[in-house]
Amino acid sequence: MGQEQNEFPIHRVERLNWIVAVILGAVAGLTLSPFMSISVFVGGFLANISFLFLKRDLKKFLQGKLIQSGKIEQAKHRFYLNYYIRLSVLALIIFFLISRHIVQPLAFLVGMSAIVLSIGITMLTVVKKFYFPTAGCPTKG
């Protein structure tokens, strides 16, 4: 039980990523143009997919056969190679979307920021639980 409480709730970040992206897109749709809303949704979608691939690669790296067999350097090189390939593909997709005016750059950036917001929100809740464990309990009196 103690160890589970000390772990970072990555599953919560994953869910919150999608929720924040949808909320940002909906706010953009209600306050701005549909083009801006779509740009926010596309940015959030790409960021979330990239985040899921990074999680999968990290899990594979940390639980992989190369690590378990003691070939840590080889495992690191493979992880970094996959990381930079994925980053290059993402950069090409972003370049294509922006250069062809398929998305509005600032709105797209807002959508990509959904992950930063969800990690920040999750960190605040973790810190709150750690430093103020009884903050949610009403006091009698």
C-alpha cells in the first residue's frame, strides 16, 4: 500500500490528457472559429498519441530483455534511437500541418500543451495529498 501511494499516477495523466484536450478544443470552438477548434483538437491528438508511444517505449525499455540480461547500454541506444525517430516523424507531421495551413499554429500549440497542463494538474493533486493528507476531510465543530 505504501509503495502505491508513492508512485506517480500516470494512468490519471493519460485520462486527463484527453479531457484537457477536449475541453481546450471545446472552449476554442465556443469562443473562436471552427478552424481554431480543429487546430486545438489536432494538436491535442498528436501530443497524446506521442505521449502514449513514449510510455510504451519506456515500459518496453525498463522491462525489456536487454535490461534484464545486463545489456543496459545497448538498451539505452535502442531506446534513444526509437525516441529520435518518433520525434523526427512528429516534427515532419507538424511541419506538414503548419506549412500547408491545415492547422492554425498558435491554436495547434495550445492543443499540444494539453499534456503539460494535465501533468501540472496531476502534480498539484499529488503534492496536495503528500503535504496536506487531511485537506479534503471536513472538520467537526
